Amino acid sequence: MMTNAIVFGSLALALVYFITWAVRRDFREQIERPKHLFQDQIENYDNQFVEQKHE
């Protein structure tokens, strides 16, 4: 009985999270911000390496 409550509660929360993510662009941007920051940092690092190589 308790296991069912945990499973269905988790599924309900996951569904609410997904719907919020799909509907609200600002929420999606906030959630994905660390990924984009990391990608920007990698790109900046790569560009620095290329610039140093050409000097």
C-alpha cells in the first residue's frame, strides 16, 4: 500500500514537472541554464586554446 503511494506520488510529481517544463519557457530556460553556461565555458576555453596556438 505504501509502495503504491510512493510510486504514484512520484509519477504525479514527474508529470507536473514535465507539464510545467513544456508550458513555461522561463522555467525551461532556468532549468537548462547550467547546461548552456557549461557549453559557453567549453567554447571559450577552446577558442583560447586556438588563439594561443596561432600566436
